[in-house]
Amino acid sequence: MDAMRRALAGCALALCLGTTGAEAADPAALAEARGATLRLQQELQGALKAAMAEGGPAGAVEACHLQALPLTESLSEELGAEIGRTALRLRNPANAPDAWEVDQLHRFEERLAAGEPAADLEAMAEGPGGLRYMKAIPMQEACAACHGPDVAPALRAKIEALYPQDRATGFSPGTLRGAFTLTLPRP
């Protein structure tokens, strides 16, 4: 974690435009931020794949409801950073974006509309709250059962029971589903 702190603290400037959105960032800081969000992605995907294999889409929704926030909280504590997921259209209000994240998500949508692949969208900035990093979560075909335009009625009922304020459906593969977000406080 100390190496991550040093590398991320060395990133002096925000960079939210360009082909990757982070090409002028400190390479070590960018690598550390990417590694942390990749780790969260892999841990969440592993939990969801196991739940999907055991209980289908309803099992995946239940696992996400029970495991996603504890997983992100545990990883945040381990890294000494705040890591999580956010989106403009949320399933869980606990993942609501702050102002910087909303701005980056809108920029991601603009970049996607301009032809940049969703998988390449990322942003990095240093501000009063510390170093910030976001990496887009592209909508995948495997996620369509729970987040796509045609969610089965029984599954829709399960989602509504667990997430009464759900707005995270209607996505098509390749679109922007949301983003991983990382904040490393200043020492």
C-alpha cells in the first residue's frame, strides 16, 4: 500500500481528456490505480459468476445485494483508499456518484459517443480530497439478464424487492454501465 500511496500522490495533475483519459498521468500512479480497480472487478465478477452458476440470475442479484458492499469496504480498508462502483443510473443508492464522478461519467458518455471504446475510458485527477481515479464499466453481454433491456418478469420482481429504487436496466452491450472509482486521501 505504501508504494501505491507514493505513486498516486506523485500524480500532480488531472487528466480527463484524450484517447485514454490518463495518458499524461504519472505512469506508476496510473498502474497502481488500474491494479486496484482491476482487483475489485475480479473479486466482484468471481462472486457473481459463482452465484450465477449456483442460482442463475436471481442468485447473482442476491449475491450482489449481500456481497458487493462488504467486498468493496474490505478492499477499501486493506488499501487505505476508498474504492467502489458508481453510475448515473444506479441499482443501489449507496453507490451514488459525487460531483466529480458525475462529471466524469458524463465525459465518458461523450467520449463513447465520439467513438472511443467503453473499455478504454478512464480519468485521473488530484484535488482537495486526494487522488481520484475512475475506470469505465462497459456493459457486457453476460450482464444483460440483470441490466439489459429485457429483464425477465420474475427477475425484475426480485430486483425490485432488493433494490426498490433500481434504475440500472435497459443497457445494451458496449454501452457505459458505470465506473469503478478510487479515492486515495492525501497523507
